[in-house]
Amino acid sequence: MDALECAKIAGRENIPWQELVVREGMATDDAGRWLAFEVGVLVARQNGKNGGIEVVELGWMINEPGVSILHTAHEFQTAMESMDKLEALILSHPLLENEVAQIRRGNGRESIRLKNESIIRFRTRTKSGGRGFSVDRLVIDEAMIWSPASQAAIMPLLTTAKNPQIWYLGSAADEETHEYCGKWASLRARALAGDDPKLLWLEWSAPEPPEDPAARRVWREDRANWAAANPSMDYLVTEEYIEDELAAFRRDLAKWEVERLSVGRWPKDITDVHIFPIEKWDALGDGSPDLVNIYPQVIAVDRDPVTKLWAIAGATRTADGHAHIEIGYNQAASATEVVEKLVDIVTQADPAALVIESRSPAAVLKPYLIEAGIEPVMTNTSELALACEGIVEAVEAAQITHSNQAVLNEAVISASKRDLPGDRFAWDRKPGGQIVQLMAATLAHWGLLTFSAPPTRSAAPLADNEIETSGADFEREFDAMNAPF
């Protein structure tokens, strides 16, 4: 039985818009995989947005034995209210109550476990909240308040999930009060761009308001706009309540428009902001670099969590002591296929290091590589920040070149910065963008600077011992994309 049928057994009659959320968010393909990797639900307060996710969570737990779910919120009280409601839903019918193995509270270990080994944990979002276990599903409540540090702690928990899904629940963002609304704004921008098939965005909001004050007042008092932004009108929210609320907010109408009509004050569009000057990057393109070695001295691999695309990058020093980066592998593949490729590269090139970001989906390769006799370097958040800062500095100082490949150039244009603690940053992708190639190149560059010493200068050879440096026997032709990486 599906999630809505499970809820009906418990006596739950959902509001039509909540049923829509459940059906659309839990839609699967012919193989049973979620059509959406990410589901965003934006609706004004007091409309019962958690009513839908309770049904989804119940369906997961009943129909997928052993599923592991992490439900997070910004505030502890919000997380506990969600747990209370799901617990009440399960305990409302003997058939469902009989499935409960344990309900645990206290010491930050709040959870509900069923006899079929399904478990849902409820946590507040912290820098370390969620570490120590992996999950199949993530629920991010109060998504308009999600700090970069918390994102860095939580997102890797899905790395090993076979059929992962993330649900984001929130109301319209107000950048003046929601300091960490960047991720929420980025999701919405991606949805509006309309080019991400793995993102489902469900938003209830009033049309954009007019600028003219008189017209805006008419817009603000329009009952049709109230209904558009409040799908639980006449179920949980009444016109009389909204009238009284509007009167109470008469000295802060902008705030009321955000909270009741979901007309957010979103952060500025980042699509035209680049991680470094594009003209400088373009000038560093070099299709025929003078390399000290035809093989990459350091390699790095990354994987996109949505498209599953893999990228392997190599970094090598040039004759003038600078770094040269290049993408040598860029395609969708299984983990075993990528491992085989990496083993081939390491066997031929003997690089100083193979670098993987520890929180990347590519981290799944680590045990396979170790089994193959290769110990990868797994970067932490601090090292990732150093890597991103390092490649920016190298571009600014013209101490790096690249092979002018379209896939890497497009990744650079598609990248933005996400803030990390301590005024540091890492890469994020703009709506509809792809940055896996940039991530791999960034890690390879960092690895080159960290693990591969630059060539030392030596005295010129004596005339009678000169080494041949030209002629047919010496000349080689370097084909970047056909090199062994």
C-alpha cells in the first residue's frame, strides 16, 4: 500500500494540496527509483506543511524495511513537534502501533524504530549533527535557515544510499532576518530555471506585487492572492484570521507579505557572479603546455550527486614551475568502472597522490581503491577551503594554465562560492550548472602543490656531455585527451 493508504489506516484525511505533495514527491520511475532527488515545498506558516511529510515518512518506514531517515530542524522544539506528530499518527491505529519496536527520547537521540528495522531520527542542525551514521532520506525542515556548516555535516550522510532523496520544507525567505537562506534561495532559483529534472519544487505564493502603493494595497487585500499563498484556506486558515493578522502587521506590511503571501525577499541572483575574472581564466588556456612530465603528477576524482557524472582531473608542473590542470575523464559510469580507470592511470603515471573530497559522492570509491592497493588522500573541509582559495590565487597570479576544454570552462562559469566558517569558501553550483569538473581540477591542483615538489634547478651540463634535446628521436606529440588519465 502507498503512503496515503497507510495514513488512511491511521485515520488521517489529508488536505488536497498535501495529497498532491505526497503523490508528486513520491513518484517513481519504472525501476522504482524516485523521479526527484530533491523535493522542495514552500508554503506560508500555519498551512500544515508538515502534514504531508508525516505521511511520506510513514510510507517510507512501512514500505521500505530497514530505511534510515534523518529529520532535521533549525530549532529543537520544531524537531520535537514533528516527532510528536509522527508518533501520534503511528499510535493512532493498533495495526500501525504493533509495528513499533522502540520510541526513544532524550540525550539528543530522539528516534522511532519499527520492528522491520526502519528508523527515523530527529535532530537539530549543528556542525556535527548526524555524524556517526548514514541515511537513505533527509528531511530539512525550516529550510530557509540552513547554515553552510550544517550543510557540510549533513549532506555526506546520503553518500552510500541506494535510492536517496532529500525533502526541503520552508516558507518564503527574508534575507534581512534569515542569515542562512542561501541554499533555499539557490534551490528556488534552480527550480525557476526549469532545467533540473531531478528537482521537484512545489510553491504556493501570491503573484509578484505591483510597485505602485495604491495598486499594492489592492493586491495585498485580494482574497484570491490569499488563497493562492494559503492552500489550507478554509481548512486550517480562515479569511477572518488573515484579516486580523493583516491589521496587526499594519506597521510592518513588508514582513506580512513575506510570511502570509510568501513574497520572499530573496538574496540577489548569483548567475552573473564568477569565482574569478573570466577574462583571466580564458587567457590561461594553453592547448600545448610545456610539461615536465607527460603523465599527471597528481590526479583527483569527483562525482556529481544528481547527474552521477564522474570527472577525473590531472595536474602537472610546467617547465616554468607553474601548474597545468586538465580533465581526462568526464562521463557517467559505475563505481567499479571508475576504479578500473583510476587503477590504469596510477599504474602508468605513478602520481604522487590521488585526491578525493571526503564529503563528496566520490568518497564511495575509497574502499575499492584501498582493496586495489591505492590509498587515496581524503580532504577535509579545511583542506577543501584551502584548495578553492589556492586555485583562485593561482588564476589571479597567472601561476596556472589549463587545456581550454569546454567541459572545464563551462564548470568555471557554472560555479559560485558557498560560505564556510572563518570567512572561507568552497564551490557551489549555480542553478542548472555542473561543477564536478572544476571540483576535480581544484583538488588536483591542491594535491600538486601539497604532495609533488617542484623540479629543482641544476647546473647546465658540460659541452661534451650535452643531452640531445631535439631531433626526431626526441620529439613527442602530447595529445591531452588521449594521455593515460
